[in-house]
Amino acid sequence: MPPGEKGPPRILVSLATYNERDNLAPLVREVLERLPAAHVLVVDDNSPDGTGRLADEMAAADPRVRVLHRAGKLGLGTAILTAMRYAMDHDYDYLVNMDADFSHHPRYLPALVAGMDRHDVMIGSRYVPGGGTVAWPWSRRLMSWGVNLLVRLLFRIPAHDCSGAYRCYRVTKLRKAHLERLQSRGYSFQQEALYRCRRARSRLGETPIVFEDRRAGASKVSPREVVRSLSVLLVLGLRAFFGFDRP
């Protein structure tokens, strides 16, 4: 490479897994078909179904696959935070986070990465033209709409979809986002992480995705976690709205 010429970005795609054995292999295969130069990081929470063992086998067969094992089910937010720290420690340029159950289809990965030419966080959005959801009941639609309205109002985030996990982050901005101040550990992590990136002057962009139901396995969302996450969001949002949050 000629002096001063920058090569293609180093991309890490993170997958937080707990009992996703049936989805993992086909998902990683499709991710690497869409982004052949990327690396995939599996953060497994000691899945009883053997997801972690399968990930180790895949890593042994393909050097683009890496695995981190955690002691138990420690929460989605902490798994994503682990991936963020890994991306920073290993000098990646972009970190893509996506669900490990095919609800976030790899077909959208090229558009997410392409948007990083002009943005620091690209959001796979269900709520911009061309985006949507498949077979969601009205109750789930209403809850998602309400959470996004709350976040846009209290945190003043100029994005349509603040609660989705399908995102690409510029790692240099993650370094400035004061991730050590994150309080969320569950599903409110997505909104708080976006708020922290916004406070770090990240330019936000959105590209449409269609959110699909998982292909295999069972959802990990519990009513108790939903209530806890909403409570955390409300407290953090009020602090941000009234200017009580630290820079």
C-alpha cells in the first residue's frame, strides 16, 4: 500500500449468543458472504445447548471467527459492551452489532457499512421508508412506538429507531462515548448507548431494514426485563432532559 493511503476499514461483527446453536452457523456463513473481509465475534453466555462449543469449532475452521466465553447469562447489554471493548482493544474501525437469531438479516450489512462514509453510527431502522416489521402483534408495535417516542423526547436523539440493536459504530467515537458510565445492562442498553454516542458528537444515520421473527429457538425477552429497562430509561431520560447528566 502506498504511503499515506488508507486501506479498507477493519470491521468486527458481534453476535451475543445464548442458546442459538441452530441459528449460529448459517448466520455466520451469511454474514461472511456479505462482508468477506470482516471478522465475527461470538460472545457466548455459557449456552446450555452447546452454542459456545459450536462457535469454538467454527473459529478453529475459519480464522475470521473469534469467540469470547462468559460465565453465564449476564445480559444483552453487557455482551454488547464486551464486544465494544474488544473492538477498541483490537483497533477495529467499525463495530457492527446484530441479533444472533436472524431477526436482523445479513442482507442489510453492506448498506450499514456504506453509510459510514458520512456517519459515525448507522442504525438499521424499522421506522424509515422501506423499513418495517413482520407479523408483530399490535401490543408489540405500540410498545416499540412508545419507547422510541420517549427516547426522542427525553434524550433529544434525532433518529426514528432508537431501540433496535442492528447498528454499525465508528470505534473512534466509542472511545469518546464514556462507556464506563453506562448504567443499562438489559434492553435499555440500546437507547443509552445511542445517547452516549450522541453526546460524543456522533453523526447518526439510518438505513431501512425489515425486522423478522427468529428462525429457531425462543425469545429471551421477559416481562420483568421490559419493566426494568423502561424504569432505567425513564430515570436516565429525565436526568438528560433536565441537564443533570454529566458530559
